[in-house]
Amino acid sequence: MTRHSDILAAFGIPASGDVTVRSPADGLPLGRVAYDTAESIETKVASAQAAFLAWREVPAPRRGELVRLFGEELRTHKAALGRLVSLESGKILQEGLGEVQEMIDICDFAVGLSRQLYGLTIASERPGHRMMETWHPLGPVAIISAFNFPVAVWAWNAALALVCGDPAIWKPSEKTPLCALATQALFDTALARFGDAPAGLSAVVLGLSDAGRTLAADPRIPLVSATGSTRMGRAVGPVVAERFGRALLELGGNNAMIVMPSADLELAVRAILFAAVGTAGQRCTTLRRLLVHKDVYDALIPRLKAAYARVRVGHPLEAGTLVGPLIDAASFQAMEAALASAAADGGVVTGGGQILADLHPGAFYARPALVEMPAQHGVMLQETFAPILYVAKIGSLEEGLTLQNGVKQGLSSCIFTRDMQEAERFVSASGSDCGIANVNIGPSGAEIGGAFGGEKETGGGRESGSDSWKAYMRRQTATVNYSNALPLAQGIQFDAG
Ligand code: NAD
């Protein structure tokens, strides 16, 4: 149906349905999909619940084998899926491929994890008793994902969920449904090779926010892992809490970098550039606030402006492009509005504005903007999902930390310094209040080995590495009495005679 249709054919995705999906790169149709109905969602949830009863009995290392096979499919189809990610989300091809690599990495991690779902043995206070803590499969997990990581976020959740014994039900962003269908097609191939997995282990539910709301409200789904805006989390959280489900929330960020006088400025400029303009400023971990010590402000900012001037904005599949398009018109308008608001607050704006409209009339390419602010206030306190970097001057590390922590979001943060005391202070209890705190690394581009997520209005959830897997399992404390007596805890005497 379109010049992009070859890409979908590679995954065997049917080009049918009444919803047209367009590429943000050129506004042209990429494919068509059909949204789920209340009935089809009901069927998928019921099927996931039935799958859970069988899957929880499968030994975890065998469950890991399915994820291993899926990782193989991803390796084979990395180029095609990376290209689709690029075309449907607008991120440059390198980042599309990187996202698929992240899926492969988390599969590898999950395969190893499938042999390490450790519990504890705890000393009992009662003689002849053994106490243990065991992690059991939890149940179907709903994964609601955002447009900007259209496949990796699902993989972070699904790879862990599957080895933990949980089926996955995926509600992808309405802006990137094709990536979800392609991923599911690869997963189906892995399932066929695996052989005896129950039907309904992985399902995709397509639709708008109401489809997400339906899953959030369903008591058969004990865990809802939702990634997106703080607005979405504020809606999903109470719905899940109302039924005493668990919500793992990965929401918006407003990430800062502190640059201190001893910093390697060359390194800092490179890190700032990747973190602030990469993915066209549409990462949850994008650098949005640059807090520069007054002693190096005049050395850093002109260099940064020169680097900004060299950034190539263009079609995400074109070699040499560093910044692709914004996802849609609304996103571009939000950027324009934020820049106008910052200017009204005394900000000095360099960059911004639409470009390449003649070449791609149906797309929204913007020049990344740098805004020198007289103080941290107004729109600088919000997350605008676009390439805007606000810059403010600081007089000390203390002031930097106060500003850095002085926003409602708490996802990622970093400091550039060669002073050990400053670096240690930044990652200490009284340093950054974020889930992620880096030294001489930008705030974006996390590895999968660590737990990923943030505090405050970022939602508090953790997924991916470390012991994030525990969110996908049910903790059970079990005590076994192998004696012939019945001693009570706390020495309580309860003798009926
Ligand atoms: P969004 O909130 O508009 O949508 C995200 C998902 O939530 C979509 O699938 C959407 O259909 C669904 N949704 C929206 N409202 C809902 C509701 N009331 N009930 C149930 N589901 C609902 O976000 P977006 O524009 O796709 O993504 C950008 C946002 O996501 C940014 O704020 C970004 O910071 C955040 N994000 C956070 C992380 C993280 O790990 N912290 C990662 C990626 C993106």
C-alpha cells in the first residue's frame, strides 16, 4: 500500500484495519491497524490468565529458554526491526538499532536470571522449624508503553515477566502499534520453535488510552507496568490501587547536569549534546536543565552553541543525521509554546523553530534550542518532550544540588567534575534525589544491568536490571515445623488444657 510496505511484509504483518499509521519522518502512511474491542481485550486477558496457570508450573530455566530463542530472533531481525523503530518513532537509525540491541541485552540478562530467582532461608526462633522466603510467579502483567521507546520498554518488562512465570499483555502507544505487531511476530516465531508454551502467553492490545484503562482496572492483572507521562501515571495509579493491584510507574523526567569548575569541558560538551538533542529530546532521560558553575560558564556555553550549530537535523534513515523529527504536530506546538514562555520569563533562546517543512511537509522537524535562563523557574520546571535545553548559572555545588533537586520529577541526573569530594557528595544520601545519578556521564543511555526508574513524580518504579525482577513475583514466607511440638512465636502459651 505504501513505499514502506516492504518493511511490514518482512514481519508478515497484515496491512489491514481502519486506523492509518503514519511515519513522523515524512507523514506518509506506514501501514494500517485495527484497534481492539472490549470483547477482544476480554478474550486476551482470559487467555493470559489461563496461560499463567500452565506457565507457572514450567521450571524457570525452561522459561528462560523461550526468552533465549526470542533473543535469537531479535539478533536475526535486528536490522529490520531497528529500521521499523526508526520509521515509526522517528529516532535515527543508529538509535533504532540500539533499541533492538537493548532488547537483546535484556533477553540475555533474563536468561541468566531464570537460574537465579533466589529466595532466602531465615533462622526460625522456634526449635524444629525452618523458615524460608520463596518467590513465586505473580500472574499476567500488563505493559503500557510510550511512543519514544516503542520496543525496548516492553522487552525490559516482558523478558523478566516471562522468566518469572508471568504472561505479558502489551498495550503499546497508539503512535507506534506496528513496532508492537512486528515484535509480537518475532516472539511468535520463538514460541513456535520452543514448542510447548501455552497459548496466550504474550498478547498485544491495540487502542487509545481507554484500552490501557481497561487493563489497569482488570483484577485478573496483578501488575500493571506503565511507562509514559506523569499525567498518564496519575490516571493509572489510582485505578490499579483501587483494586489493590501493583503499579510499576515509569513517568516523566526533568533531568539536570551540574558542571563544576574542574570538569573536562570537552567531555561535557559531547555528553550534553547526545543527552539534550539525541532522540530529538524525546527520551525520558533527556538532559533538560544545564546548571553551570559561573567560573566555567563563559568557557562552556560558546563551545556548546558551536556544537549545536553543527548538529544535523534530518530524515532519521539518512546517514549523518543526528536529530530526527518530533513525533507529531502537537509535540512541535508544545515546543514552540515552551520557548515562548521561557522568552517571556527572560530566557534568551538560541535555535528552535520548524525546519525542512518544504522537504517533508507532513512532518515536524525542529532545530534544537538552547535557552539561557536568568533563574530556574516557570517552564523550566516542567518536562517539555522536545529538544530544549535550559541553561542556568550556579555559584556553588550546594546551589547546583538545590536547583537539581528542586523540581517535581526525579528520574536522572549527573555531575561533571574531577573533584572527588564533589563527585562523592553528588551520589551520597544528601546529593542527587534521582533514581539515576551519574558522574562524568550524561543522564541518558542507561545500561540494562542496573535498576531503571525514578522518584517523586517519575513514579518510583524500577525495571530492567538489579533485583527489579522481584516486582514481577509474589513473595511468600513459609515456615515448616518438622518437630513433634507446636511452639508458638513470641513464646506465647496457648494451652487449651
Ligand atoms: P503518554 O502518557 O501520552 O502515553 C503512554 C502510554 O499510556 C500510551 O500507551 C497511552 O495510550 C497510555 N495512556 C495514556 N493515558 C492513559 C490512561 N489514562 N490510562 C491508561 N493508559 C493511558 O506518553 P507518551 O507521549 O507516549 O510518552 C512520553 C512520556 O513518557 C514522557 O513524559 C516521558 O518522559 C515518558 N517516558 C518515561 C519513561 C521512564 O522510564 N520513566 C520511559 C519512556 C517515556
